[in-house]
Amino acid sequence: MIVESEIYDDQNAVVLWTMHPWERDARLMKEALVKGPQAYAVIIEVASTRSSEQLLGARRAYHSLFDHSIEEDVAYHINDSCRKNPIEDEEVVRILTTRSKPHLKAIFKHYKEINGKNIDEDLDDELSLDETMQCLCTPQTYFSKVLGAAFQNDADEHAKEALTRVIVTRADDDMKEIKEEYQKKYGVSLSKKIEDAVNGNYKDFLLTLIARGE
């Protein structure tokens, strides 16, 4: 089974769900910073998939909760190699950090038209940058992969925790698209996978969330 403590997972999912989204994102980012590099993808998720208004709200909530800005804590917790991806073409990093999401998407579209492939296909050695591109351009693909990893028999605790995080944070946004992508990628519906891998109230709660918006 995917979970060892159904009661804990159920309570954690409910607590996350009842939080205001801005507070939830702030706490998820703080937790990721405390856990270290294996959890930094959570920060990428938040930064890449939230709207400008949502990000502003999360930043304000973070400062209110922890008496520091998220930028200050990122600078403190993440070493230079993580803070700035060590790629030869630093212009790519500059563009990522100074352009709006619509502008970035237009850049990526133009890149594909010129080169015949997505820009993330040229970034295989830069995992964080690759994840950022996928979150920005095709979040449903990114999240379906994260969910797929959570169901692996050898999944670590961080991968398993992503099941709750993704379903709770995306339930009212793009869960329909994520479910479609999951079905296409793995040949089984997300609801069926949850039915098979999860038990108890935790299972029922996850199934209720992924059914929202149908």
C-alpha cells in the first residue's frame, strides 16, 4: 500500500485542504526549505503554477507567518548552485526570472517553432530548470508524473507526500487535465489507481477531491 499511516495522511490532507490557499502555499514552501534539496521541487511548483495574485498572496502569508520574506529564506537555505542553475547560457536563467508567464510561454512556443522541439528537451542535465519549464508550459504533464512517482513501490516518503500535496492544491484548478494526462500516460484512471493503492478515509477524501469540477 502507498500509505503506512492512513489516519495521519487523512488528517494531513484535511488540514491542508482547510487552509487558505495562500497560507497553504507559504507553509509548503517553508517545509520544502527545511527538508532540503529533495523537496525544492515544491518551491518550483508554487512559483511556476500560481497566478501573479496567488504568488503575491503566498509571499505575504509567508512573511506574516515566518517574519522573513520567502526570497530571504531561499537565499539562506539554498546554496548558490541551486539558487542559480549552473548552465553555460546564463541568459536562459535571466529570462526565466524576469519575464511574465505569458511572455515565457510565447518564448517557448517560438523556440519550438525554430528548433522543432520543446526547450525542456535541451535541458536534460538541468533538472530544476527542466521542472520549471514543464510546470510553466505543461503543468498537467508535470503533475501526472509526480503522481505516478508517488505510486511506485519504491517511492520514498517525499514522493508519497506528493500525492496529498498535488491533489489538494490542484483540485480546484486543473485536476481534470491532470487526470486526463495521467490516464494517457499510465493507461489507468487516477481514481482507479487511488482505489487500488489507498485505504480508508484517506482514500475517500482523495477521491472526493479529484471528482471536483467534473
